[in-house]
Amino acid sequence: MQKSLRAFLWTLAVGAGTVFVGALIAAFLPDPDPATAPLGLAAALLTALTGGIIAGRIHRAAPALCGLTNGALLLAVMLLCSLFFQGHAAGYSTGVALLIHALIPLLSVAGALVGVRKKTKRR
């Protein structure tokens, strides 16, 4: 539990960093409005993948479980935050929104499995 919480806190820090980088990119665009949805989506998916890698590296014994826990917590925080910003939604259809929400835990699990993968030596 403690390792999962530590991995999730690192994931939130990475998420804040990716949102900050996305905001900087949008700030230097002449018209940032069309780029906000793709930048936000990229930040969310990169956060999930990187958070999964972090979770896998922290908890090497059960990376898939820790990655799934991390992804579920990240999805819960994203859904809670979306309650406060309903007027600023990107306008995705229901099917696309469900796919995006399903990708968050899946990317986190994939990242956790990548994070614990052993590197093979080439000779």
C-alpha cells in the first residue's frame, strides 16, 4: 500500500509537469484553442504511461497490480477533477470518452510491465 501511494504521488508530480509543458507549448502558439484538447489528451496519456513505469520500478514484485492500482487512482482523480470543469470539456463523443478513460489504466499497466522488463545483454 505504501509503495502504491508513493508511486501515485510521483505520478501526480509527473502529471503536473506534463500539464505545465503542454501549457507552455499552448502559450507560444498563435491560436492555442484548437491545440488544447490534443495537448491535454497527450498529457493524460503520457502521465498514465510514465506513472505505470514508475509504479513498476517501485514495486517490482507485482508490477501489473501496482500499475492497475496506479491507473485506477489516476482515473479516479481525473474524473473527480472533471466534475469541477464541466463547462471546459473537450467535446468528445461518448464512445471516444469511454475509450480514453479505458486507456488510462491500460497504459499504466503497460508502463508497469515495461518498467520491470529485464534488459538483455547483446554480445
